[in-house]
Amino acid sequence: MAIPLAYSFRNLWVRRITTILTASGMALVVTVFASVLMLDAGLKETLVGTGEADNVVITRQGSASEVQSSIDRTQANIIVQQPEVMNLGESQASREALVLVNLKKRSTGRPSNLVVRGTTPLGVGLRRQIQIIDGRAVRPGANELIVGSAAARQFQGLDLGGQIRFGGQSWQVVGIFDGGASGFDSEVWADADVLMQSFRRVNYSSIIVRLVDPALAQQFIDRLRTDPRLTVQAKPEQQFYSDQSESLSRFIRILGLSLTVIFSIGAVIGATITMQSAVATRTAEIGTLRALGFQRTDILLAFLMESVFLSLVGGVVGVIIASGFSNLQFSTTNFQSFSELSFGFTLTASVVGQALAFSIAMGVIGGMLPAIRASRVTIVEALRAV
């Protein structure tokens, strides 16, 4: 017969000071673990949210990002005339140029890279999530900028009406836009032709096209790949920006999980010591259970459940603490574009599940040896301890 779960709960409450201290240590480890997962989830959500389901991004073959890409005008004209590209009187395509400029950050005063995207009114319209929340749009042919909300918060000189200088010219900020918590929030947009002239660019960085039907994406990609006149690669916009997150996402996971492993070793050792102490002080109690007919397996499971309950309490507290980071924004360099990218901590059901599973695993590992020791206590040993 199994030992009631109430027995395990009761023993945790009897040793509540030890329980609270051990659970607190586990809660801190779970907080770190959950925060890493939330940061990774926030990064992916930001970059995946940058794309539209029916848009395709075309860049030079072999380029890792738009900044590194170059597409000449002849190839651009061929691309936008493909039958899969939506045409509403004109091809729904935007020829765009990206450059990196160096501006000082508000928080530190130190310079950092910022993406300036040269686009068109049509290019702005192809991104449905873009909403100008203050000011107005850029006038074609003018040295004007609209600034993503995250970039406006992070960099000096990007207030509405402000002026900055790059590419040998002065540029005026005429609008602030909300990119819907996407990567566009960390960019500054200008007129493509004016930007290319300022930087003496002839070729475009990328072409953004809207398809007649998202289901035609693979057909369109295959057509471009097999066309001998073209040396380009194409990806659905959501996949393109998702791929842009891989290097930074991998770095966050490796760094964060390395710290978590180090901290978790201490938490597991703490749980082991706590349960070993519980076994040592309850030898007579264990003997009584054996005398009442409970099997070794029942005692092992009872002590293991105590450890799991202990770790689960720490896990729940850790997730609650980590959830408080949900409104925080984090800014770092995107390793693909070498520019500043702002994203937040995102708490998802998957993050909660993984954090609680991790806490339970710590409880099982930390409680297994003491539980095995408890199950091996004999009635004779228990009588000697009385």
C-alpha cells in the first residue's frame, strides 16, 4: 500500500524553515532559467513578428543579411515582373537599401550601430504592422526620416523634429512609427533613392514582394533559383527574419543555460543535504512505517515526493518572479546585421512548462540518494535509533 501524499506534505511543513530556505535557492535557479527562456522567446517573437505571411524577401545568393546583400537594377526588374508577384496597377514590390550608421545611445553616450532602411511608400504599405503614431510619413525625394519607437527611445537625436547627420547630409525626423513589437521598431526609415545617393549606392540591398497567394511562395522561390539571369536567394519574410535570430538566440541559450547549470548544482546539493538530514532525524519513524507493512518502494517514493514537492514550490515561486520581467525591454547587438536590436522578455506556456519540469528534475536528482537511503533502513536499525 502507498504512503498518503499528506504524509509528505506534513513533513515539509514540520521542517518549514529548512523547506523555505531550500525552496528559495531553487526558486532563484528557476528564475534564471525561466528568464533565459523568456529572453529567447522574446527575441524569436520580435523577429518572426517582423515578417508578413504573404511577403518574400530576396537577397543576393549567399548573403547572411540584407546589410551584406547587393542586387543590381536589372535583376530587380526581372524579379518584380514574375507572375507570382501581386500586381495592382503596379507590382507590389519594394526595392530597398540598408546601411548602418553610428549614433550615440541615450543611456551610455556610447556609439552603436543603427539600421537605416531606404524604402518607398509602397514598402511601408507592405508591412501591415507599421503605424505612424506621431508626425507624418517621409516625402519622396526629401532628406527625412521616420523612426521606430524602440530606436527613438535608445538613440540621441531621434526625437520628433530632431536632426542627425550621416552619409554627408543632415536628416530631419518627421515621424515616429510603431512596428508592432517587431524588429522594425529598432530601425530608421528613409526614402530609398535619397539614401542610395547619399551613400553612393547603385545596387539595392533587398527586394520585398507581396505574392498573389502565400501558397505560391515555394513556386516563386524555385523560379528565381532556376533562372540563369539571377544570382539571388528568396525566403518567406517570416522565415527570413526567424533565421536572423539564430546566432543571437544560440548565444543567449548557451550563456544563460551555462549559468543555470552552475547554479542548479548548488540547488541540487542543497536539496540533497536537506533530505539527508530529514532521513537521519526520522530513522525511528521510517522503522515504524516498515513495521506497519509499508514496503521499501513506498518509503522511497514518499521521500522522493517530499523532494519533488520542495522543488515544485521553488519552481512556482521562480516562475512568478520571472513573470515580473515581462514588461522589461532588452537591447543588444544582432550578430547577423551587427546593429542594435530591442526585444522583451516573453512569458509563454512553453516557458512555464519547461521551468517547472526543470525544477522537478532538480528535486528528483537531489532527493534520489536520500530516498534510496531511507528505503534501506531496517526495523532493527530503527529500534537502535529509538
